[in-house]
Amino acid sequence: MVEEINKVRHLEGKGEFDYDYLNDILFFKVKDRNYDRSIETDRFVIDIDEENFVVGIQIFDASEFFKLSKHILRNVQKWQLQAGIRENVIEIRVIFATVFRSKITEQKPIIIERLKEPLPNSQVVCSVR
């Protein structure tokens, strides 16, 4: 029984990306997964699917969070979303590259939040390259 609780489930998939320039919201998600509910924090909305996997994240005030201009965020070239839940803590890594004035800038922020509701341990990876 304890082994089943600590078991880590895995999900890999293709991703989708969007940047709302006007509202400065960056959005990454796993393609073709059914959204079920969200976990909201001050700066993020984390989407959870019917199988309790993290399948997306919206980052509000993204230019401020990443310390990049909105023009740069408009030019995301490739990215990867890695999300993990372990012992009721969610860790999300959004790795992406942008191009500005022919220079590639890579970002690798880590977002860590304690969950208020229990979710099973899991790992999610999706990307567009």
C-alpha cells in the first residue's frame, strides 16, 4: 500500500504555447489533455487534468516575472514544461528560448508551491522544439 502512494506516475506529450501580449500572460500546456480544475496562486494558475496530472500553467505579469520585455516574450522559439508533484509540493520548470536582435536568450525559472489539496506524485514533460 505504501509503495502505491509513493509511486511516481509519468506523462509525456506535445505542447502548446501562447502569449497574451496585451495582458502579459504566458501560457504553456500539454496538448490534447482534458482540463479538470485549476490551482490558483498570486501569480500563477496551474491546470490539472482528470487524471491529476499538471497539464498547464498561466503566468501573469510574465514580463515582470521573467524580467524580460513583452516584445521578447512574443518571440519564444522553443520551450519545455516540466512539472512534478512530490509529497504535496508542486515544482514547475519552464525552459524556453527567445530571440531578440539576433541573440538567443534562454530562461529556466523554477516555480515551487505547496499544494492545499493532496495530489498523487507525478512527473510531466511536454515541449515544442
